[in-house]
Amino acid sequence: MRALPRPSLQIVILAAGFSRRLGQPKALARVRGVGLLRRTATLVAPFGGARTIVVAPPRAARFAAALRGLRTEIRANPRREQGLSSSVRAGLAAARARGASAVLFVPVDLATLRARDLARLIGAWRAAPRRLVARRIGAGAGVPLILPRHLFPAGASVRGDSGLRDLARAVAPPSRRLVAMRSAASDVDDAGDLRAARRRWRALDQPRRK
């Protein structure tokens, strides 16, 4: 008997936001000496077989420069004024064109996200590939989030700034699995968040006292 092909996971980084509260593109903000876009793309690279799709603003030459040498493909989002959902739809369309079995959506601004938490999220999906798997936020769900193929039509219909949260909320167990991702709890929305992220990494980089 021939073995079934392993479901393919396409990773999409959401990086097309206006970053109005921060006052500079989040994707290019530096933490630990590395821009958040490059850090995120490097972090997710081992988990996806294909090139990582990066949804970016139009004319994002600085984004392309930040990704030099990494296996990525930039997809411009000319409708980003319509909110986060427009980036979800752009990334999903690119992933569908590649025949992906599921899409992992990762925001660019999770400055302390760790590989081990991503591995747990992906492991939960691989155990049941038709299940939506998302980060647990209180009693709800958020990104990072893995959307299986049978929910692609629903994902393509999301609108506004809620992104995939409303869709995830509408999917009931056992078709949904929520995973605790402690390292995904700190996103960068403003200058205070950016300073806090830098402080956390400085504390981790300090050698432990004996």
C-alpha cells in the first residue's frame, strides 16, 4: 500500500500593517540587533518546505533588503487600508496557488516568539490536519494560527481588523485546538512595547550568576 503524502504547510508572515502607533514599520524595528521581519522569517524557515510568503506593503524595497539570503517571496498588499484581514486574504491566495494543505499565519511583531512554541502548534496540527489550530488567548483564539484547506473559503471571506479571530471563534471543538504559546504573548504595537521587548532580550542575554 502506498503511503499517503504528508500534508504541506505553507507559512505566511503578516507584515503589511501601517504601524501608526509605533511610528515606524514594525517589520524593520530592531530587537537584539535584528529587524523583526528578518528574525521572524529566520525563525519560521525550518518549519516550511516552500518559500515563506511575506505579505508586505507595496513598493517594499527595504523589506526585500531585510530578507536578502532567506527563502521568501514577497506579496504586496495594495488593500492594506482594509485592515489585517486584507493581508490574510492576500497570503491565503498565494498559498492556495501553491496547493498548500494548510497555512500557518504568523504576525511579524511577535518579538519574543520561540521555535519551541511554533513546533508545539505545528505538532498539534500534524496530529489532526483537518483541525484549525491556534494560539490560546484567554478563552479565545488568535495568531499564530494554522488554517486547514477545507476552511480556506471561510478564510478568504474575513473582513476588517479582526483577521482570523472571529473565524477561529466560530469553529467549535473537536474541529479546533488551542495551544498555549507563552512566547507569543508580547507583540509590538508602540514604542513602549518595543522597549520592553529589548529589555526582555537583554535580560536573557546576560550570563547567569553562579
